[in-house]
Amino acid sequence: MNILPIIVIDGITFASWLFLVSAGITFIFGVLRILNVAHGSLYAIGAYLGATFILQFAGQEQHSWITLPLLLLAAIVVGLTLGPLIERLFLRRVYGEDEVIGLLTTFALFLILEDVVRLIWGIQPYLVEGPFRLFGRVRIAGIAFAGYPFLLTIVAILAGLLLWFVIHHTSFGRQVTCVINDREMAGALGINVPRIDLMAFALGTFLAALGGAFTAPMTSVEPGMGASVIVLAFAVVGIGGLGSIGGAALGCIVVGIARASAVQLFPEIELFVIYALMVAVLLWRPQGLFGAIELRKI
Amino acid sequence: MSEPATRTNLPLAAIAVFAVIAVLPLFLSDWIGFLVALALAKGIVVLGVVLLLRGGLISFGHALYFAIGAYTAGFLANRFGIGEALVALPLATIISALVAAALGLLLARFRGIYFAMLSLALSMILYTVLIKFYDFSGGTDGLSVRGFAIAGVTPADPGLAQYYLVLVVTAAVVYVGARFLASPLGYLMQAVRYNEIRIEYLGASASHAILASYIVSGAISGLGGALVAYLVGHVSPELAFWVMSGDFVFVAVLGGTGSVFAPLIGSIAFEFVKNYALKFSPNTWQLTLGVFLLAVIYFQPQGLWALFTRSRAKPR
Amino acid sequence: MTAAMIDVQNVSRAFDMLRAVDDVSLSVGKGETVGIIGTNGSGKTTLLNLITGYLQPTSGRIVFQGTDITGLGPRRITALGVARSFQIPQLYTGLTVLDNILIAIAAHSGRSADFWMPMYRHDCVTKAYELLAQFGLRDQAAGTVSNLPEGGRKVLDVALSVILEPKVLLMDEPTSGVSARDKFSIMDTLMPAFKERGVTTIFVEHDLEIMERYAERAVAFDDGKIIADGPATDVLARPEVRRAILGEG
């Protein structure tokens, strides 16, 4: 049964990679009731900016540990700049409208950001393998795995814990929970809902960019990476339930394990299983496994 | 929408427009003719999206039927050597309709975001199958579509023949679409958008109207896909990717739901803008589209079509 | 006595501990105009919801023209010929008044072979305009619902149900939320239209004046039970009825 450790580890590392993006999407949906199609672009921008920082500041020494804080910095920059900008300029106007209006708005933003990326960074791929090689290989159960994905897993777990802590143990988190449950009531209770909206979107953006930044060393950073990741994220939040971060985590693990199993056992259906699962869960339980939000299903 | 006044004018305007389009090839280059035909064929798919949009349902997965239709024509030509359009087009339509009937039963229970997500997931399932099962679908290489013929005749100028084929099919679809929109089922679809519960209290079934719309929608989208397969001469998995569905939705929203012609005009505008923007500035055409879409959402949610018709009914 | 149009047989509906409708029996004959009166919470609206399929009884039967309709959903019940209007008008707010009527016609004709015919054809539109004229809405046909005054919206809501050519029409507080001046004109428009069509009419009200003017037969509700049932002039004069409704001694 040599493939079992492979499935588990591959599954968890894939899940971690997805978690950062999907946690952001589901969190934003919970607060703003908008399904952010542009989230994939924010992920991509995090990757591009992370790659840029490494190439600029770590230069030839991509192998040094300085690259990791640089990636984190890239994510923070994206979260603090693009996040508030997008929320304030583009999303604020469509709150309270039909939920598909939000979808269309973020789809428009996706189109715009895809080109913004091309304009700023061009269409050639960026390769920043330094951090990846930094972590070498790890032996588990007699099998050699690349070390870097474990870092990603740690980052994802830390991010998840941070989120959990913020939501349950800070005043911001309490206010966010309030807004998630009942926007109007939250406003009536004196919560500054626009400020919460802004901060929540910035946080979600940061998470997506974090995912992108830390993915950059694992892959070639090129146009279109956002479009591919976003559908995977949709699958995950569809399975886990919109608005639930725990659901996103579970959805990621389910998708990760399913995909890793497919890769080992029946490689042709590697991608197929993800969407098949999404359809299955949506049909059985439209609000997802942990769905917190009651949406119009009729 | 649906003021009697607008309707009585449309048939005349429609005939005029079709007449113009029919004589275009005499004046314009092959490339323009190709673009117009491509735009009309895709416009049919957009009409499919619009049929559902009238009920307030956004399908982010219409690439599914587009790809089913395209690959039907593709398989027939590539695997069976049958390039006969009069076989492929009806077959594509029927297969798409059957799939839509089956999936519609599942989808008709959903609304809003969930309808969008589920439709997206279903189309992505097809995408993953097309990508991976190389022997079946040609994988990422796709299939070439050669041997185009109409009624057994291989035309000397396939481009021109396809142009007129698309024109005739589009005219037929426009007629069917207009009749559907004006029929009781079409009216009930409008009702679904505004007050679904009331429909029950009128003794009718919302699910019924949605399912019927979905089947017609899927069928014509498959037909559009088959036409595109011939026009482009090639089918590939991208036809089922979610961004393709996004493009259809984009044009549908841009044009609005006010008329059967809105999707066609919107599609022509889209293809031409895309074509020239790609030539002059390949890295800004998506940005332009995105800005356009935002403008429509913020300022003219009923679509650009409403700018050209006096909409007495205030929308939404 | 001819077969009842609506026969409510020992119907109860409980919400947890509260018996909103408590062992109620009511028989309405063809062509009758029945007003059901009671204060808020007396159970009259619940009874209407039970008859029209919005709620299911916890016990008892509801029979329409010999057919047991207990437990059927609103769509089946409406299709059989029992229509209702709403206290808060349920309209297609983004569309024109004319389109609203056409939708109702579409719903009604949807089962016939007409399903392929355009709704804007001559006979449909004529029928729509006729109905609008009868209900005093003809001039607003091209306007949107949102432009209608409250009274117009209530009438339109009823009109949608009338176009279904129902055998029984139940109205839920047709004059609530309407100004004192308009409520009589609304009822003066509606009631003769029903009589002319031979529609059995049951309306729920808490307004005594409306009851006195328009009900032939009055059924008084209190605390989930019927406390009086008979000719309107008779029932509405009884002290125990007035006490239950108005609180006067």
C-alpha cells in the first residue's frame, strides 16, 4: 500500500495550496455576499509581485531565507493596496443588489485584472525556484517528497489559525461575525459596516495573494494562472459551503484527497473528480457541507 | 420590454437587416465575412443565455452545450468522415436538447448563485473529460473539422457557403426565439424573475417554464457550437472552459434581454472589438471589455439594447 | 341543498401549542358571497391559507366540488378552480400592468394547445384590456406596477386571479392598507364583477363596515373557532359577535 502515504501527503499539500484562495473567497462571500471571480487574479498578482520582489531584492541569491519574508511582504502589499481599492471603487456600489450582479461585477474585474497583469509584467513566464530548492527533499515512509509544499501547508495552517483567532477572539472578528449573520442588524447595532466590509475584503485579498506568492516558487508564474485556480476554488467552496471557513478547509481536504487518489489510481479523471464532487455536493446539499448561508434555492 | 409597438416594427427591421447581411459578402473581404458569421453563430448561443436571463437565471456553464454541438460536428467530420452539415446541425441540436433536458431537471431547482455555480461545474466536467481522454476527444490538440458539405455538395467557396448557412440558421433561430419569448412559456419566464411564488397561485409551474427554457436554450447553443466548428475548422476543449461561458454571459448582459436581436448585435460588436483590439493592443482588450461590462452594470443594467428602444417599462 | 363549492370539514391547524384553527366546519354554496370576519389572530387568515393550499391542516378535510383538496399544493388547487388574492399584492413589479394580466392569461392557457401562440395576439390582448377596463385599470395598462397607487395594486392583484376564471375566489383582506375613500370604490368595482361571472366569493376582513356593505353571509371567527354563521345583517348585529370583533359590550 505504498500509494497511501503519497495520496495523503499529496492531498494535504494540494489542499493547503487551495485553502488560502478558497478561504478568502468564502470569507468575502460571507461578509459581502459577493462571489469574487477576480479572486484568482488577486492570487496571480500575489504570485507576480512575490516573484518580482524575489528577483529584485534577492537577486542572485534566490536560495536565501530572505525570500520567504519577501513573499509575505508581497501578499501584504497586495492586500493593503488592491483590496481596499477594489472594494471601495467597484464593489461598494453593488451591495444589496441581486447576488448575480456581484458575480458579474467581479467577473468584469477579473477581465480587467488579467490585462493589468499582462500590461505590468508581460506575458513571459517568471521562474523563481530559489525558495523551492531551499527546502530540498523530505523522506516520509521511504518516499521522497519535495520539501517546499510542506512549507505551504504550514503557511496554510498558520493562516487558518490566524483567521480562526481573529474571528473568535478579536473585536474585529466579533463584528465580522455580526455582519455575516445579519448585515442590517449589525448596522443598527452601531457597527461600522462599511469599514468592516473594507477590512474583510482586504483580508480576503491578502489571503489570495499569500496563496499566490507562496505558490510562485512551485510553478511558472504566467498569465492565465488566475483563471485556472478560480474554478478550483469555486469547487471547494461549493463543496464546503459558501461563507464557512471551516467548510472551505474541509472542502479543500476532500478535493485534495480525491484528486491525489485519482492521480495515483486513475489519472485521466484527476480534474474530473473535483467537478463531479462539486456537482454531487451541490445537488445533495446546495448550501454545502457546512453551509452557513441560506441562499435562495426555492 | 414587450410593448406591442416595438414588436410590430421589428419584423420589418429584421428583414431589412438580414437583407443587408445577405449582400455583405459582395462588398467585404472574406475575413469580415468570417467574423460576421462567427459572431452570428456565437450570438445564437448568447440568445440561449438570454432566454434564461429573462427568468433571472444566469448560466455560467453554457459553454457545455456550445462544446457539445461543436464536438458533435467535430466527431462526425473527424472520426466518421461525415462533413455533411445537414446531418451534423440537427444532430448537434438534438443531442444538446437531450442533455439539457436531463440536466435541466437537476438545475431547475436552483436559483441565483447556486444555479450559476452548478451550471459552471457541469460545463467544467465536460472540459476535464475533453482534456484528458485523448483517444476520445483528441485532448488539448482537439479535432480538425474538414470536409464541410451541404446536401452532399462540397462548395467551391466553403467560407461563402458557411456564411449563408449561418445566416439562414440564425434567421430560423431568431424566429423560434421570438416566438418562444412571446409565448405563454416565455411570459412565465418573465414572471419567474419577478415573483415566482405568484406563478403557483396562478395555477402554473415555474419549474416547467424554466425547464422548457433551458431545453430550448441548450438546443440552440449546441446548434451555434456546430456552426462554429465548421467556421473555424477546428474544435478544442477551450470551447467548454468557463471563460467561454463568461464571454457568452458578458455579451448577454451587454445586450440585455429586451429582444432576440440584442444578443446578435452584441455578439457582432464583441467579435469586432475583440478582433481589432487584439490586433492593435493585445494586452488591453480584456480590460476594455471589463470596463464596458462595469459601465453597463453601473449605469445601464438592462443592457445597451434599452438605449435604442424606448423602454417604457422601468426595469427590475 | 345543492352540493357545496367549498366544504371545510372539522379542520384544525395547530402551530405547536397554539390552535390557530380549532375544529372548524364551513360549507359554502355556489354563487354565495361570504365574508369572514374576526380580529387579527382569530384564525380567519389561517383558514384562508388552509383552503388555498399554503398550509396543511393538522386534522380534518377540505373538499372542493366533491374533490378532496386537503394537502394539495397551491398550484393544483388553483388549477382546479380555487383562486386567491393577497393582502400584500403579489405582482410582477418590474413589468407593465398589461404584462401582468398577460402573464395570468399565459398561466391559464399554458395547458392548452395555445402554448405556442404569441401572447400579444389579438384575442389575448383584447381580453386583457376588457378585464382592465372592468377593473378601472385600463388607462394604466402601459404603466408599470410600481406607478400604481396602493388601491390600484390591490385591484390588479385580484384581477390576476379573476382572469383564471376561477369557480371560487378567496380574497385576503382586500381593503387593508387602503385609504378609507378608496376601499369602497375598490369593493364597488370588484364585487359586481364577481357576481356577473357567478364566482363564489369568500373574503376575509376585519373591517365591519366592509362586511356590512358587501357580505351576504357572514362568518365570525374568534380564537380559532366560528362563533356565528348566517345572513350578514343578522350575524353582524349580534352582541357577542360585535364584542368579539370590536370589544364593545
